[in-house]
Amino acid sequence: MSQSTITPPEQQHGATPPTGPGGGGSPLGNGLKQRHLSMIALGGVIGAGLFVGSGAGIAAAGPSIVIAYAVSGLLVMFVMRMLGEMSAANPASGSFSVHADRAIGPWAGFTAGWMFWTLLCVGVAIEAIGAAHIMTGWFPGTPAWMWVLAFMALFCGTNLAAVSNFGEFEFWFAALKIGAIALFLGLGVLAVLGLLPGTSSPGAAHLLHDGGFLPGGMDGLLVGLLASVVAYGGLETVTIAAAESESPVKGVARAVKTTMWRIAIVYVGSMLVIVTLLPWNDPAVTEEGPYAATLDHLGIPAAGEIMNVVILIALLSAMNANVYGSSRMAHSLVSRGQGPKALGKVSGRVPRRAVLVSCGFGFVTVLLSYWYPDTLFAWLLNMVGGVILVVWGFIAVSQLALRRRLEREAPEKLVVKMWGFPYLTWVALAGVAGVLVLMVLGEDTRAQVIFTGGLTLALAATGYLMQRRAAARA
């Protein structure tokens, strides 16, 4: 049974009531300033998946990667708009998990929350390994585990302290990423127009004459679409962080309302610049990465090392955000009676036990990548491969239910509204289902859907049993 009112789920299980304006129904602080939240929203869209993972998408889709990023970007805009509507109305550190709990039932909040927690913890491991790889390239002879341990300790320590520390790290990480992408786009546009010294405009030659705009056919476009969906993951963290900001409603509203132009400029714009300046089948696109290959093409000295610095920053930023997001999600779940009570302790307005457990799980995952790279670690990667799509599905279903409830009970809370409700919500839900179907049809992604489906069913069954027991005791 879904909840009949919009009472925060954190208060439905006897949890500590909010102690500050940013509490969102929890004893957490409100140490994130508006500048932190704004920069997290801006920088969150620029991840390592964009700088590195987009190369495989370009190699498969060719110039049509622009269409792939535009289509998946539109889906993400819808999802973020729905999430923004719910989070602005009821800010909570559990974000979409709290909304699913409220709209569908505790089992749904349990499922979405612990799935996302697992995704973030595995993400911490992947990012730590990637960052260590860059460092061992710069410092040959140093062991990768040493860098992994150093980064894990750094961000665990950062997140154990006041939330403002997390915000400050992300502020500067985001500023550096934004500066790098702005410089890249500026140089790229000048080169496309033939205004950059030493270059001439390629016109539409690479867009149309290297096998055409769709060289890989629809199959290539679908591969590019799946790659682009993965690259967009992580935008949800801003709605988790908003609950600990000075002005949660204002922060969420501002972040969501700027999502459209950020996606259009950063993702679609940079893909258009790359495939306009370079042949899509240039081996450097996958070997060096599309951004480094483009800078090399423009004659920028030490382009590869410059991009390694940017990628390292993106990886460390993602690690920091994932430790933060996973700890807050775990704390929110525990505060609703959906996790081990021991993780619910808050000291200094920080859920330190949740931080330690999240970091611990991430570190164990790193060890699995060394000990069992082809078995346990591969299994974990497959298990979280489609998690973000399942979470997006929960967001859409939750918004369908909560929008009607808010219109009846608290219309003044609809500060952000989903466009074209309910039609575009159904379009988004259909889009999520469509991408999952494409993953089932693809040989390389079918295992991800199977493993993710197994995780979803296991968590849903556990959550449902917990919900039945709670109802029986009530």
C-alpha cells in the first residue's frame, strides 16, 4: 500500500525529526551553500564516462552519435524534470527512494534505494581503479593499490567531516571540469569555423563523406544510444545533496531548470564538434579518447596529458560524489526502517557509520577487481549495468502518482512542474522500457539486463516481506 499523505517517510518510523531547514526530515545538516549546489549541478553532468566512454559510441555510431546523445539526453531531461518536481516539493536525502516509498510503497523505496547504493559503491571502485591507472602512468613503479588506498582514505575522510567539506571539494572539481569543457568547446567551434590559427574549416566532409552520417546503420546508432545513456548517470546526486543545502527548494528548482541547456551544450555540442573535426573511424578516437584525439588534431601541445589531468579530476569528483550519495541513501533507508539500525547513527550531523560502510564496500569491490577480475567483479559490473534505467522507471511511476496527490493536497509545493504531464511522463517511461528492450536484444548487454533483473527481483521480494511484517506489527 502506498502512503496516503505526503508526510515524509523519514518520520513514519520514529526517526529523529528535522533539525534544520535543510534537514529534509532527517537530522542531517544544511552545510551546502547555494554556490556548492549550483556547481554540483553544473559539474555533475561532466563525468569520466563523457571523456572516455564516448569513444566507443562514436566508433559504433559515427556522426549519428550526435542523434544518440540528443535522444538519450531528452530522456534524461524528462527524468530530471520529474525528479526535480518531487524533490522541490519534498526535499529528502533519500531523493527518489523516498518518493518511491511515498508513491508506491516501502518495498519500492527499499528496492530503488539499495539498488542505487550498490551502483554508487561499485562506481567508487571503478573510479578508484581508473584514477590509480593514471597515477601509475605518471609514477611508474608505484603499485596501483597504493593510489587506490590513498584516494579511498582521502574521500572517506572528507565525507566523515562536515558536509561543507564535500561541497567544497565538489565546487572546485566542478569548476575545473567546466573550465576544461568550455575551453575545449571554444577551441573546437573556432576550428569548425576555420578561425583557429593553423586550421581550416572541414565543413561537412567528416559528417557526410566518411561512410555517411549513419555508417553503422541502425545497429551502430543503437550502440551509441546505449553508451550515451550510461554517460548521463550521476545527475541524480544533486537532488540528494539539495536536502543538506541552505535552500533545498530553490536549489533543486534552479538545478533542474538548467539541465536542458547543460545537456545540449556539454554532451550534444561536444559530440558535434568532435565528429565534425575528426573522421569517426580515426583509430585515435578510441585509443586516445575522442577529446584528446581532437586536441591532438588541433595541434594543442601535450593534449594527451592535459586530458589525463581532466579525466583524473572527473574520476576523483565522481568518487567523492558517490561516497557522499551512497552514505546519504543508506542513512535515509535506515531512518525509514529499511536497513541495519547500526548505520542510522548521526554524529556532527554526518551519518559517519553509513560513510564508513559505503567506503568499505567500495574498497572490497576494488579488491575483488584484483582477485577475481573475470568472475566476481565482472558479475558485479553486470549486476549494476541497468540499475540506472530501473531507477528512472521508479522515478517516472512515482511522479505519476505524487503529482495527482500534490495537486489535491499541497498545490503550492509544485514549484517545478513536469512538462506535458502526464503524457511526457508516459513517453519517458516508454523510453526507459525501450532502452531495456534494446539491451536484451544486444549480445553485449543482455547479461546486464539479466543480472540487474535478478538484483531488482531479490530486493523487491525482500522489501515486500519487510513491508508485510511491518504492517502485521502495526
